[in-house]
Amino acid sequence: MDILKYTAVELGKKIKAGQVTAMQACQAALDRIEEKESTLNCYITVDKEGALARAASVQEQIEKGALAGPLAGVPVAVKDNMNTKGMRTTCASHILDNFVPAFSAEAVCNLEKAGAVILGKTNMDEFAMGSTTETSYFGATRNPHDPAHVPGGSSGGSAAAVAAEECFFALGSDTGGSIRQPASFCGVVGMKPTYGTVSRYGLIAYGSSLDQIGPLCRDVTDCAAVLSVIASYDNKDATSIKREDYDFMSALTDDVKGMRIGIPKDYFGDGLDPVVKETVLAAVELLREKGALVEEFELSLVEYAIPAYYVIACAEASSNLARFDGVKYGYRAKEYEGLHQMYKRTRSEGFGAEVKRRIMLGSFVLSSGYYDAYYLKALRTKALIKKAFDKAFGAYDVIIGPAAPTTAPKLGESLTDPIQMYLGDIYTVSANLAGLPGITVPCGKDEKGLPIGMQLLGDCFQEKKLLRAAYAYECAAKERRERS
């Protein structure tokens, strides 16, 4: 079997059994990158020499018995907004295109402790601001299923790299759906854990109260394995939460009998592509056939999620991005007179149009006279959305809906109408506002062959229920394919 066809967990077992070496797996992924990158542009940085050296070192440790985890020797890609010591970290922005961090993000350190081999850094929307991976300073990433279409965003490079077999799994970050939406567009599994489950230390912040790191993988088993590795308590992150159980693999049981599944009517109304609607509802039927109790309900407040999210996210972004001023690190304008002109020119030349738009919006809603009217109102709305979900999870174990209103749009379509791009996040932003875990699993394709994703949402710290439901659906879908 071709090495690239293995899932991350399958490859880990083969390496441990001595049937494949970490170097062979790394070389296979690097060859694939070389073959596909000119078309897809999934990576900003590929560390070929470093990856091969790391693979040889890991192989030696595996043979000595020092590394025995499921991901030892498995090649991974990391979204380019997570610090990697000694490897360029750009956030897909001109303002950081020469930045090399002195330390690695905690999630990256956890992967390295587990023996994973980092291939490089994936492309993304600049500072994670976008839903298509078209706002990158380094050019747009293309969807492996059809290069004329976007891969989603902002973790589009990570999702496309997994779908194109340019790595065995990848890390992304999710501020308003940036893992789950590209997972849907690229036909892979993507998970956003409960806020605080994975340390944000070393993740370059967009919206600090919303950002969360998570895995993009080929199947649900890989997702559980990666989450078990990257999730940890970290005293360097004030928002990190100490959990009693980090063994997410134990949730992988093909049993949803008696599980209560809620279908929000609000998610299946106007604006949803009919093909996406039919495909997601057909996927839910498979879970019903396995014994799940499925029921429709009114979630409410859905129409307020997008405005509340963008007010809060942009306010936090305007504060977080103030540190990029050309003084300590990153890009600095070449010609200026005096300190203030250096600030202005550096930020004008260093940031792209979408980032400037969000900084200005954030500065506006935080300004005197508008703070109460917009920012405080958005925070109150956030609290009401959390309350609505708390009520829903009193009745249901899992809430299921689409991950995006449509399949992947064509390149260039979304950037012409930013408001339309923002509205594309309607089904995903609520999970970030409420700090909830969510997972997207592929559930079909449209008439053009573009993937459709089904999103499952759970209550805080209920990742295991989500993984169990997603795994059961995956098993049922596999059985259906084998029968047909």
C-alpha cells in the first residue's frame, strides 16, 4: 500500500512494527509536496532538511523504545500562526515575513514530545482573518478537489494539505469556524475543542477569548489521537483549563443508541444550499438508524451570532495587533521621518486590506461614545447565546447542522463582497462565542464533486460525546459505501 494512503494512526502502527520507517514517511510527504505545491500552495515554509533530520532522530528513539505513542514518526503540518522555534512564522502577513521565533507554541511542543515530525508551516488567511485563505500575503491556497475553488479558511492551508496527502494530519486554529469550515470544504475531519483545552501559549492571537487550536485529520480516529496529544494544562496560558481526562481515544465506540441529537430548525432555513441541506439530513438519518433519538428544536439568537462575533473579534484583534509596529520584530518601513511616521508606514505597508478593515472596525467599536453601543452590547449577546446553548444541552447530547451554507465557492468570489464572506460563518461562530467543542465530518459531495461537511456541537468538555457520534457516523457511512 502507498504510504500516503495511511491515516496518521495507521502509519504510526506501521512505523512501530518496523514495516515503514519515519524517514520513508517523511520523504513520501515531501515528494508529494514537491509534486502538488505549484498548483495548491498549501505551505508557506517547508523545512525539508530539518524534517528529514528529525525523522531520523525519531526513528532511532522508536527503535530504542523511548517513543511508543500513536503519532511517533508521523509527519505533520502546522498552521503558520503557531510559533515554531527556529522556523519562520509569518501569520501569512508581510509584517511578519522575516520573523523567526525563539520558542515553540505549547501545542507544537506536545507534538514534538510525542515524536511527530514537523514538515513545515501551512498557508492561511492573513492573521487568520478570512474564510477562504485568499487574504494571505503569499498567495491563495487552492482546493485539492477542484483548484478553481477555495479551500475555506482561515486554516485552509492545513485542510488542503491533509486532503491533498501533503501531510498525515495538521494543526489549525479556530476563532469563528476556521478549522470546521475548511474541513467541510476540503472533505476532511476538523475539530475545535472546548476553549481552554489546548494551550494558546505561542499561538499568535487574533481574538483571545475565541481562539482555540485543534486538529485537521483524515478520519475521526486520527482526530481523537491528535487531541489526546495536544490537549494539556499549561500554567503559561491564563485561560488553560486542567481536565481530569485527556484520553479521547476511549470515546471511539460505534454506539449511539439512546443518544439525544438536536437539529436546530434555525440552521436549515433560508440561505442554506438545498443540496447541503439534503446531504446533512441524510447523514443524520444514518445515526437515527443506529438508535440515536433525533428531534428538531428552535435554537434562537442565530441571527445575532455573526454581528456579535465580528464586533468582539475585531475589537480584540485591534488590541492584539497593536504590537506589530516595526520596533522589536518583523517588517519595518524603509523610509520614514520620526517614530510616528515609522509606525504608520510600517503598518500601512505590512498589513493587508482585510486586516486593516478589521483593525479599523475594532478600533471604532472600542472608541469613546461607541463602546457601550457596540462592544458591551455584543458581550451581552454573547452571554445570551451561551444561555441558549445551555438550555439546548439540557435536552440534547449533540447538536447537528451544516458547517457552511454552501460548498466551496470559486476563487475571487468572496473577496469582492466581504459581508457575504462574513455571513458564510453563520453556523460556526456560535461555538466560539460560547466556548463549545465542535467537529466537522465529511458527509457527501455536491453535483460538482465538492465536499459537504456535517457539523456536530457538544456542551463544554463533552468532546467524547462528539467523537463517539462522529465515529459512529463514519462507521455507518463506510458500511453504506461497502453495501453499494
